[in-house]
Amino acid sequence: MLTSSTLLSIRNLTVSFAGHQAVKDISLDIRKGEIIGIVGESGSGKSVTSLALMRLIQSPGLISAGSLLYQVDPEKSPVNLPDLSESEMRNWRGNEIAMIFQEPMTALNPLHTCGAQVMEAIRLHKKVSASEAREQTLALFRQVRLPDPEKILHRYPHQLSGGQKQRVMIAMAISCQPRLLIADEPTTALDVTVQKAILALLKELQQQTGMSVVFITHDLGVIAEIADRVAVMYKGQIVEQGSVREIFTHPQHSYTKGLLACRPPLDKRLYRLPVTRDFMEVDAAGLIHEKGQALHSLVQHLEIPPDKIILREQHIAQQPALLEVRDLHTWFPASRNIFGKVQSWTKAVNGVSFTVKEGETMGLVGESGCGKTTLGRTLLRLTPPTSGSILYKGKDLCQLPASEMRDLRKELQIIFQDPYSSLNPRLTVGQAILEPLQVHGLYANDRQRKEKVQELLDKVNLLPEHYYRYPHEFSGGQRQRIVIARALALQPSFIICDESVAALDVSIQAQVLNLLMRLREEFGFTYIFISHDLSVVRFISDRMMVMNKGRIEEEGLADQVYEHPQSAYTRQLISSIPKNIYA
């Protein structure tokens, strides 16, 4: 029997795909007027659960067991959502239950303006005229604080920033005043500052309307900012649930402890980040064996003493410069007149100067659009500079002919944000790593090259048999390790990591960051580590640069920039980081 405070009761829900159970016998109550967080890694079943609530599971998937009891009226019997016909469920979607999807660019129709799409949602469920729908859409755009709602009404999705597109999705989701809003990873691809604004907006809207919110994410730090209660999912099951304070201060399950620990702490330096396997092991049958590790004691054990931090800073300061950048500009034409002459420029990189020492990790942090990715590509001559100089071991890369630059490329590597798009889907992993060895004529023959590739796979914690598999057969974290192995193949001395952990779960992100740290110690690499997440940059970097609108806003030792920021922009970035309250 549902209590009067329950809006939706999930009982023994099981969702199967061709016999495989993606969600296994979960039970959870969603109360009226609360925000409940569902947290877990990719593949834990949290998004499948949300799709089941919306009855959007597509064949061959099906809800194979359980009930979803929705209480429309406390005086009447609850409605079991799986019992509704498809036409009845269409009336419920958007009206009673609405959803914000993770990627607004794929959720919005690129062929229609943003205004037209929200108006369509309103007219589908409400009997209003086109002019009334337009006025309601404008009011919604103002409510979600979109700048210049009149103009955005007529703009297409590709003309908006990521944060603006997400606000359009929120406006569409709340357009019919649903009683239950499901937000599936709505901030994962956003900068920390935009993420903070979206979280604050959702909380404010929830308080104004009294709707219930199911907020799905892989980051417990985000849950701490917004949720009242939290359910932790692992391999299709809810392993722990309770209030945010209970879960964060007294986590009971080893997997929860691992999730809490693997985000870089803000108040200490660690030799490596804790990962879930520090707290648990999973046997061949899929059974979890807890190690009984205490979260606080492990973090204390991994903490780097202050004297060792000072020793590394002194060591780096004594090293020669590997890279010197002087007054670098990279501009792109923004508009031309009818004769093709450039009228205005987009100054993506605008007068940047800095030095990177041998063996140093330089962090580069800033919001999307600040110019950090363009700067990284310009340093490797993947994007041509407009002016300035890039001195690598004393050679100006801007003046090198193409043939000399090609020879030098084996020393200069880049690890991109999206490993899937940077791997050829038609090549096996082994062929993808072998190819640069062939291009640069390293080793005597392909047999020796293959041995080297398998050695590299072992370095990044992959198996020799992975040599014969294709990119689509791997998880996101495994693909990122493959791209790292390919970057290592040519034995470079300088590597740019361009948002290389941004798209990963926090637990997988911790593993990749630990790998990069271990490889730096083993091979003495020099890194430029680009990210919009200042906590990640602080963990891995010796020094840090903060970039804003094409310029370097602030530069210094990573701890100094974090603890004593000089600019208002840096202070804003720091204040936007989700706080890890376990400490």
C-alpha cells in the first residue's frame, strides 16, 4: 500500500535485453516534492531505469518483471504504468512525467527552431492556440533564464551553447507542469560554472512547482549539491539508499565508498586517487567481496607530505625549458564583406606566453570557448598560428617546414577528449597502435612492432588478446587507455591531454588519471593537461594556467592558484566545483 507522501513506487523492477538483465529486481519510492538522486557508473542501469519509468524501453528490451505504481489521486488506486496502452502512455509523457535527456543536441530536432519545438510540446498536451503557446514558451524561456528569449525562440539548436540548449530542454520538460521530472545526466557535458547554474535552476524550479525530481548522474559530488535522498546503483541493482547526509558521512557499501573516494579531494594532494577496487573485488560469478577498507584511513595513507611537494616543486624549477610560447595568436575569420575581405576576427588565442619545464605537468583550465583546445592544437601545429613563436627544445615550430615538422611529430603527441572518434572503427586496436610505428619506421619488422604494441597494452592495463578487437568492443575508459597506448608508441617527450577524462565516469576517470601519473613517473613525460574541471587539473598538475577569452587570466603553482586565486574568474571556477563532503 502506497503512503500519501509517495508519488511513484518502484517494486521489484527488472528490465531485460535479449535475456540479459540490465536492471535486476530494484525497489524504490519517489516521494512527492523531493529530489532523489540515482548514482552509478555507466552500465549500472540508472538510465535504463529512467527509460523504464517513461516506458521508452525499445525492443529487444522489455520490462520483464515488477510494477511502477503511480499515485494520481490518494483517494483512488494507483496506476501501474506498464499496464497503460501506448496511446495512454503518450498522454502521460510530458504531461504527468517529463524527462531531460543527457545530450540536448541529439534530443532537440536540428530542423526546427527551439521555440517551435517547445510550442509543439505545449499544444500536444494543452488545448491552446498557436499565439498562446508562443506566449507560454516565451514565459518558460524567461523562467529558465535564457538570454534574449525573443531571439532564441527563432534560433536553431546548433546556434546555442551547451548550457543554453540544456535550458531549452528544461523549458520543454516543465512546459506542462509535470508532477515527476526525470533528469538523466543533464550536466555531464557542461563546464563546472554552467553545471552549477543548471543545478541551481533545477532546484529553484522544483521548489517553485513542488514537483518530484529523479536526478541521475555518475558523480556523487553533484548529488550533494541538489538531492535530498540518494540511491546507489551497481550492475543493475540498488546497493545502498538513504539521505544524502547518511550516505556521504556513513557509507555502508564498499562501492559507495569507492565512488566517494575517487573524485580528487580539494584539501590535500595524493600519490594516486582511490578507486573502487581498493574497497571491493568482483569474482568471476559477479559476486562482490568487500575488503573492509576504511575510506578516511586510505586517503590519509595516500596523502603526499608537504615536504615532498616542496621537493618536487624545487626539482621542476631547476629543469630546463622544454616549451616556450611567446605572444601566440590564433585568429579565425568571424565575418567577411561581399568581396570576401575579413571584417572581424574571432580571437581564440590572443597574445599567450608561457614556459613548460622538462618533466612538468602544466594544467590549463577554463570554460568551453575560452580557447584552451585551440591553444593545444596550435602548439602541435594542427591549427596554424596567426602570429607568435612556439619554441620546442629551442626550435621554433612556427618556422619549421612541413617535412621537418612530420619528423618531429613522434616527439609531440595529443590525447583527445573522445577516444571513439579518434580511433578508426575499421582497424583493430592492435593495428591502430601499430600504424604510427610503421609510418615512422620504428623497429625492424612488424613482428617486433606487434611485440611492442602488446607491451604497450600491458602498460595501460589491457590484455594481449585486446590486440585483435575493434574499438566498439571496449568501454569508454578502455578506449581512452588504447588512445594513451597509441600516444606512447612513438616514445614522445611531450604530450597534450585535451579534456582526456571529461567524458568518463568519476571512477574510470580516477583510473585514467592514476595511469597518466604512473606513466609520467616511469617515462618522465612532460604534459599539458587541458580541462574545464579545476579539481582534476589541480590533482595532476605542478603548475596551472587559467584561460579566459583567449588570454591567460592567471598562472602559478597549482596549489597556490587554487588556495589563493588572484582573479575573480578563477574564484568563480573554484566556487563552482561540486564539494566532496566525505572529508
